[in-house]
Amino acid sequence: MHPIEVTLDVVCGKWKGVILCHLQEEGILRFGELKKRLPGVSQKTLTLQLRELEEDGLVNRKVYPQVPPKVEYSLTEYGTELEATLEMMCEWGINHHDKVGPNSDSQLIEKPN
């Protein structure tokens, strides 16, 4: 297996990289907060992507024993090791959006400084 395959296997999927970026930028987010930041994702897909990231050891899932249930997601220490990689991917996307973006007319969301 080529090393890039390992990386792509973990961060690929339409939403995984975006989920990781939001958790990297904001620290801890509840499921509903993540869902609001990803308006095109279904609840089922978001749940699946979060489970896969948790299984890969990149995301913590903390469940509070209360009604209604409260669940928070954050990056693990292992997940924070992707910070530089995600930053480089984000910069590449900013620099090449007009050339290769699926909808070159769509606007990029400014990333926080």
C-alpha cells in the first residue's frame, strides 16, 4: 500500500475532512452544531462519518447521561496530528478552487485565522 493511500483512506469521503477541520478550528462540537456547519449532509451520513473517524482514533465521542442525550465530538491527540495536512489541503483548495472546483461559481467559505 502506498503511504498516500493510508492518508486518503482516513480523510477521504465527502465530509470527513470538513468534519476534521471544524473540530480542529472549534475544539468541541455537539452533533447538531456539526450538522449546522454541514448543510448538505444527511443525519445518517454524518453519523456514519463520525463513527468511522472515531473507529480510526481521530475523533472522541463523549456521551453525557442525561435526557435528552448530549453528545460532544472533539479531536483526539492522534487526530490533531492531521492539522498540518488539513491546513495544506485547505490552502490548495483556496488556490485552485476556480480551476478544479465542482462549481467554480460557488463561493469559498473563509477559514478563520
